[in-house]
Amino acid sequence: MRKLPVIFLLMILFACSEKESTVEKHGYVSKTPDLSAGVMMPEILWSFGRVGGAQVSPGGENILYSVTYYDIEENKPYNDIYSVPVEGGEPENLTRSTSNESGAMWRPDGKKIGFLSAVSGSTQLWEMETDGSRPRQVTEIEGGISGFKYSPDGTKIFYIKSMKLDESVNDMYPDLPKANARIESDLMYRHWDKWHDYTYNHIFVADYSDGKVGEGKDIMEGERYDSPMKPFGGTGQIAWSPDGKTLAYTCKKKTGKAYSVSTNSDIYFYDMETGETTNFTEGMMGYDKNPVFSPDGKYLTWESMERDGYESDKNRLFVANLETGEKTNYSEGFDQNAHNLSWSSDGQTIFFISNIHATDEIFKLQLTDRKIERLTDGIHNYQSVEQAGDQLVAQRVSMSHPADLYSVNPESGEAQNLTSVNDELLGAITMGNVEERWMETTDGKQMHSWVIYPPDFDPNKKYPVLLYCQGGPQGTVSQFWSYRWNFQMMAANGYIVVAPNRRGLPGFGQEWNEQISKDYGGQNIKDYLTAIDEVAKEPFVDKNRLGAVGASYGGFSVYYLAGHHDGRFSAFISHDGMFNFEQMYSTTEEMWFVNWDIGGPFWEKENEAAQRSYSFSPHKYVQNWDTPILVIHGEKDFRVPPGQGLAAFNSAVLRDVPAKLLYFPEENHWVLQPQNGILWQREFFGWLDKWLK
């Protein structure tokens, strides 16, 4: 009986929202921003609906997906679940509530939709009819869950629950309940943006029958490991076999220092009948993750990297014959990465996403002849792909258009819109032109760059130019749509943007991608200067008004350029950039990154590669700084700890260089809260306008 008020509350929320046409059409909608400027503004950017989580129904007729809107005044997101026919038609908001529903999933029989909601006080599994009616809470698991999947035969589910296995100070000293401290004896005590909370993600399996869930069994009982892996892993790292007898899951079964220096995750098989777990990828030393069974259960495909400790190694497409145990690398001879793998309904083809020359495209692998074909070609990024009947359903984005869902012909690659979530806002603003350019580098190679022009660009005028420095460092400058580093926002503020795919970025072969490791102050810096120098030759560019901006590795690039730019630039902005490599090595959390890319610790004086890397540390060249710089950093950034930004800002001030610090106590390596995001944009352009206009 205690569940009834909660059920009634959710039903009332759904029912009430049906009465308002604007809510019924869009779910939660924040206030319409001021569109009078006719170009991108921070408030417009944060008003776009964000599409995600597409999933095709068992019969292939409909697609579930989510749309998230941010309320700027409340400084929080609202998420609704939608459906749209695969053949096209009017999308339907299934939840239409002021609570947040997520993780939507078709029940295998197609008769109900499962989803996550915290309306009861903790996140639990709920189900509703396929039209969104009759929501009902299914689980009542202490502490809540963070994800789930039905087994293909509909007789079981797995769910993810956080299990406390380590002692806190208060557990160790119960007579000191107000003591606030940590006691550590090994690494990985914090990761990305959170201190370890003494808990681990564990997978539970339970019997399921028409909305009733039995007692869950922890298949990782007592293990101090996470599946899905933290901080970004989701249920895509776990897969049911078609017969429901096997659960494949991704896990890195290491702790402390061993975890911090390794990228060796594996795929494990849990046998539902015997309760035994086996390491299916034992001996494969890099990342192995995201398993997907073929429809007939005879094969398994997954993403695999070869080398332990190298997080940007080639992401290979592996397939295993589960009857013979043979594992085959289908990426041999394919000098690109493979992501987001999915099977065709007949089990003969694997569709996947791969970056090629700065766009993310759909490819397909024919198993019978090992042939890989490219399906799509355009100025866009595809982010996911799944077969639906005789079509593919894919999510697509570009620098000029936030994500929408598309129907893609699996033979021709032709695409048609299934959703148009942001057409109203997009129709009210003018975007700048996006142009591709190829440039010759200082070592005689060809480098791809994007050039983005202001709306209503006039070649007879003179414009300031921004050099965009990408992070990663191995993160491609593709057709991404960013809610912070948004090129159309920069263009709307009157800047030409040049965004080069300098050395160290994927999509141009593994040799190009790997060159940057242990060469941070080398060829890629020359590539940056090539890009800005080439664009600066144009008659519409004001050479006296050039700026350089970037985050993470891009933030390092800005700090390094500040000491080596020979007067090219008049303003710099560095967000969460590396400033002091020795300090960075000693304080970051994932040691595999600095070990591989820098080459090792600073105390290894005989390690020539490492010592060369430390010679590139920007703090060694502060004596050359003479250009105004804005430093931005987040307190919860444990990848590039906040001391890096504070040291850079302090050094600039002590050098009498015009400087400003924008510091976010509640943000991590990114900026995720709406009002902080808008503040970021205002300070970003305020600084650039002051020195470049």
C-alpha cells in the first residue's frame, strides 16, 4: 500500500501535463529565449533540446528516444521519453511530466516500456504502456538502481546497484561520527570528478514475469570492481545472450595502483545456470568492452584495443565464434577506429561508426567476405546506428545542427529526418558557413582544418580570428556540436574560427594519431601555427587581432603557445589546461595517460623520452609570456587538477601580464550547469572582445 501515493503522483503528473498543449508537444520546455539577435546566443544554446538513447522496438516499427531540456532559472535538466515511427511521423511524448524519466527500454514482447524514475524517492524500474499510459513502479530496491536490461526471452532482468564494500573513517572510528577525513594507502582514491565513495557498481540478476521482479543475485558478490566501469560506463558494457543463459559484461578487475596504470579491461561471461564467471578476453591486454551478441547467439562482437596503458590505441572490431572460441580481428588493414557496433537482423553484417577525415560516418562489415564498406558521406557526425526493418536508425549531429534521429538506407546511405527537435530555434537564427581546407604542414604533409565564418560574412571586411586548440589530445576535430566550445557561437560573435586536425588526432590513420605522444611541444604545435598562418593570409583577416583558445590538451597548447608564439596572438584563453607537467604527473588520477603520453615520471632522469616531454612544460617558458590570458578551471577536475590553472594565473599576474581567472567550485573538466555555462560564454567573449575588438 505504501507504493500507491507514488503511483498516483506519477499518474497525476502525466495526466496534468496532457492538459497543456505546449507541454504535450515538447515535454518540459524552458522559457523561449530572446531570438531578436538572429544569431546564436548563450541562452539560445542552453535552450536546445538534447536527443539521446534511441532504441528500436522488437518489431522494428517504432523508436524510443529521450529529449532533455534545461531550465536556466532552476539550473537543472528535465528529461522526457518519446517515440516516433520508423517510417516517419509525428513524435509522441510518452511521459510529459515534470519529473525525470530515463533509460527507456522496450520489453522484449514489445507490449510495455521499462524506464527509470526517482519519483518514489530513489531511482527504480517503472513500466508503462507503449502509449505512455498506466505507469507502474516495478522494483523497490533499497538504495535504488542506475540501469537495467530485460533478457531477450523476457524471463529475467539485470540491474545495476551500488554496493558499499570499503570502510570510511566513520566506519573505522564509530565513536567519531563527526570526523571528516579520508585515510588512503593506495591510488585511485578519486576519479574524474568524484572521491571514491567506498562503493562499487555491481550487476544483479533476477527473475522477471510481467512486471514482477524476484530477488536479485549479485553476480560480483564481494568483488571490489565496477561493472559498468566508472566514470562513464553504462549498460552498453553489458549484454544478454539471445537465449538468456549468458551475461557478458565489461570489467577491469584491478584496484589501486594497478588500476591507475592499466587500461586492461576484459569481457567476462557469467553462466546463469552454473553461476560461474570466465574471462572471455583473457590475454588481450588493452581495452576490451561493449560486447554485442549476434541475433542467433553464435557470435560476439566487441571493441578492442591492443596495448595496455594506451587509451587512444586503435579501437578494433573483433568477432568471436562462440562455438569454436576463435577470435578474429576484422580491423586488420582498416586504418580507422570502430565504435558503436550493432548487428543486422540476419547476423551477416555489423554496422558501426568510424571517423574518417574529420567526420563520423556509418560503415558496415560483411562477415562472409570480411569486406568493410563506407555507407555515408557528408559534413556531419553519426553517433549511433541500429537496424530497423529494411532501414537503419541513426543519430546525427553537425557543427551547425544539434542531434536528431534519421532513417538511413543501408545500401545507398541516403538519410531522412525522423525528428526535428530544435527546428523552431534553428529557424530563428542564422548559422555561419563551415568550410573544409587542406594545408601543407612544415614537414610536407597535408592537414585538414575547418574554417567557420560569421553569419552574413563579408569578404570585404576585416575579421578577428580564433585558433581553436583541441583537447584529448587524441580527440578529433570532427562535426561535433558542443554546448561550450560551440563554433557557431564563436562565429555569431564576429570571429572567424580555424580548427585544425593537427597531429595526434584520429581519422587520418594511426601514424598521424600516434605522432603526438611524447612530442607535446613538437610537430603538433607547428601544425597549429601552420593553420593560423595560412588563414591569416586571407585579405579579410586582421592579423593584429588573432586569439588562441582551448581546453584540456588544448589548454596546454594555449599555455605553451603563450611562451612561443612570436607575437602572433593578442589574446589567449585556457580552460583546464596542463601548466606544470611535473605537478600534473604527481596529482592526476589515471596514471596510464601520463605514463604513455609523457613517457613516464619526472624522476627517471635516464628516460630520454620522458625528460624531453618535461622540457615542453609551459611553466618553463613563463618568462616569455606577454599576452593577455584568461584562465578557466573547475575545482572538481581531477584529470587536470585545479592547481594547474591557479599556478598559471598566479604566474601571469606575477609577470604583470594582463590576466583573469574564472574558477568554478562545482564544475569538473567540463561545465555542466546551465547558469555556469552561460557565465562561461559571457566571460569568454568578454575577454576576447576586450583584446581583439
